[in-house]
Amino acid sequence: MKTDIEIAREIELDKIKDVAERIGIPRYEVQNYGRYMAKIPLKLINEEAIRRHHLILVTAITPTKAGIGKTTVSIGLSLGLNRLGKKAIVALREPSLGPCFGMKGGAAGGGYSQVLPMENINLHFTGDFHAITSAHNMIAALLDNYIYQNRNTGVGLKEVKWKRVLDVNDRNLRNIVSGLGGPGNGVPAETGFDITAASEIMAILCLATDLDDLRRRVGNILLGYTHEGKAFTVNDLGVAGAITVLLKDALLPNLVQTTEHTAAFVHGGPFANIAHGCNSVVATKMALTYGDYVITEAGFGADLGAEKFFNIKCRKAGLRPELTVIVATAQSLKLHGGVPEKDIKLPDTEGLRRGFANLDKHIANMKGFGQQIIVTFNRFAEDSDEEIALVAEHCKEQGVGFALNTVFAEGGAGGLELAKLLVDTIAQHPSAPLAFTYEDGDSVREKIRKVAAHIYGATSVVYTSAAEKQLKQIESLGLGHYPVCIAKTQYSFSADPKAYDALGGFEMKVRDVIINSGAEMIVVVMGDIMRMPGLPKDPQARHIDLVDGQVEGLS
């Protein structure tokens, strides 16, 4: 089998203006970033068209460390729908340099189901991540300067909540001391770095509806507290306009193409284990403006990604998927059925059966949101027909649709079975109106309890003293109406990344609560999850190289 990058190089790309024109975007509106990538102006979003078109969410059961193939399946499903004669567009998140050079390599799909040009998308793309990093750190620099200039006036801040970000996995930067070297080099302070995907600026960009909304949200970012205990924001710093200037181009959705030359919007990149895990609202709405069927994904398993997609993104943007696709693999089912990780590629029907409990919990969660469901089995070369038949039979017993897909190996042809079932299901049994896990008026503590109990299966939630302090701060600021964004491990329903078979009856511990008043959500940090990941023993960067002018190792 050829590598992803070898397949991508064999495909002669269409000019991006041609791709845009085929879905109805006028050529003169396309803002080229080279020949094969472009940004599309927000004025083209049409709310009336959005209401007529079909939104489909792709999520998954709890993944393995190697992932589960949601992006590949999302792209392949859009290819299959186009082969059926449907006007389908996929809307995805942008890859982060951290995972690309750390654990994963590329993150633009795989095999014959990719978005292209994959090297550009996986690397600097149109510069959105760099703009977000620069905007975030510009606020930090301006805030440090404010503190420095007012260090002897009594006007400074009692407590600073704003850290810096970098799109690199760097554990050494999680906790640092800045401002060392004498009075001319700033005011010494304990601080640290998060990864750019966890930046509140990233969340704001992905939730903003236009430039005015972006500026409003940026201005509301909580930076710290004054000596009188009052909230200090970007508006108080007086730089919301300057930060918006840095982000004005990054807010525009990016248009690229798939391996079969169909349109794809790739925009925004928050992780689902430390942020809300969805691509931008404006990219989803742009895709819905021009596509009869729009396929989007939410990061990691349905517990992390889909929960936030519904409770945060759909709640705030007024979106309503007509169907949810849950991706499952034999390897992930075996892992969560108690099979040792080193053996999950080997035949083990009993381990596979035990893993159905994980699948069933995700199905129940999605039904709780009112979603009509299809389970798709993402086939790998070592999977047996017997294993596939077992999963198909189990889905039939559960009363949910089932479709095999081979999009990695066959592209759109491998997604036809799934595409046909999807079209028929939406026509005959679309999802019910969305039912959220909690109400806006619930307290933050109650929202956390409901998500922990109903989505994860926890019997209790406990809080550190730091988290308790933050909950009181939220109440005093009147921000309790915000949705909650759970930050926790993606490898288990619990907060323990090694508890693969945890299906309920456990306690969840809230370590910290972070106020994102610009993104208008409360980030709830559980367990030992880090908002700045570290690198593995053998980082993917060791295998990335430039050979004869060609990038190698991104897949």
C-alpha cells in the first residue's frame, strides 16, 4: 500500500477557483493562497440556504492511541455522496503542528480519502494557527507591559490568569517564571504555556459568527483581577481592535479539495480533550450554504467531541444535525473489551464482543441528544469477515443502522454503502429536535454533574480547593449561564486514561475551572490532562524530512 503522501502526490490538483465555481462560489470572490488553497468571504453565508440543507456529524467510539479514522471516514463519506450525485461538502478542523510532529504525523485524512494539498494543510496552511498564536501572545505582551508600566502606581493586577501559547508540544513550558534578569526586563511572575489549540482565541475564532462578534468576544476575555477583586479584560487593556486586526483574515474559512476534487472547508483546530473540538461555525455555515449535504466531525470519541458539538456549538450557532455517524474499528472495540493493546490487531471475537459495551454507551449518549444513528465499521486490512458480521449483527440488535466502509483503500467507492444508507435514513427517519444535556439556567456545578453522570457514567464529582474557588468566582461574575467544556483524557469514559473498560460507577475529580468569558464557556479540567502536551519517546519529527525537494514522514 502506498503512503498517504505518495497517493497525494499522484493526484493532479484542480485550481481552487475551479473547485469553488463547481459548488456555486463566484470566481471573483475566491481569495487565493497559491493555486490550490483559498479563503472565502463571510458575506457569502446564506442562512436561508443553510436551513434547506442537511448537516451530518461524524463521531466515534472511544479511540485507541493510533486514532480511529474519523477524518478519513468524514472525507470518504463526502466522496461517496458525490458519487451518488449529491452535492456534498466536508467541513473539518485544521491540523496542529504539535501532534503532526509529535504522535500522529499528518492529520488530513488517509489513503484515498484525503484533503489536499496535504503537505500545506499539515504544515503552515494559510497561517491561521500562526495568527491565533500571535494574537494570543500579543495580548500577553501587552498585559505584561501594562503591569510593568504600573508596577509602582498601585493600579496593577492582583492576579493574572492569561498564559502564553505555542503550537508545539513542549512540556518544559507548562510552568515557567518570566521577567527575570533585573527591573528592565519586566516583573517576575509564575506563568506558563498552553498549546495553541487550547487557546481561548482559538475557541473564539471557531465560535464567532462575524468580525463584529469576534471583536466583542476578544474584548470580553478575562485576563485577571485587580487589587479590588474586579475582573480585568482585554477591553480594559484597550487593545480589542488591535487583536481583531491580527485575526481578520484568519476568521475567513479555508477552501481546499479532496482526493476526488470535491470541495472541502478546513478551518479552526481546537482539540476535543482540552477544548471544544469542532471546526469553526463560519466554515460549517459556509459549507451548508453551498452543499446539500455537509459532513463535519467532532474530535475523539462521542463523549468528548460530540457532547461539546451539541451542547456548545449547536446550542450557540443554532445548528441541528439530521444524523450522526459513529465510527468503530475492530481494534478499538477489542481494546475497550479488555484485550491488551499489543494484541488488538489479532483475531479475538470475545474481546470484540466485550467491546460492544463501549459502543452501546456512545449509541445511548447520541440517542439522548435525539440523534438518528448509523454505525460505520472502518475496515483495516487485518479485519476478518467474522468480526465485521458480529458488529453488523449487534447494531441490528440495537436498532441502529450499520454500514461497512473501505474509504481509506478505495476512496469514494468505499463509501457508497454508507452514503446510500445515510441518504435513505435522512429521507425516512431524520433526527429529532436536539435535546441538550443541561439547561443554560443550570448552575455550573449542576452542568458538570449532568455531563459527568449522563455522558460519562460517573456516580460522583469532587473538586479541588482551587476549583471550588473558581466556581465561587464564576457566581460572583454572573457567568453561570455559560456552557461547560470538559477537558479530560480521550482514552476512557473516566478521567483515568488507562481505564479502557470504565463504563460507570467511578468518581471524577475537577482539578481546575477556567473562565473563557470571550469564548463564553467554562473549561472544566479533570484528572491529569495537560493543556500543553509533551512529546513521546520517539516523536514523529524524527521521521519527517525533505528528500529531493519532497516532504516525507507526514503520514
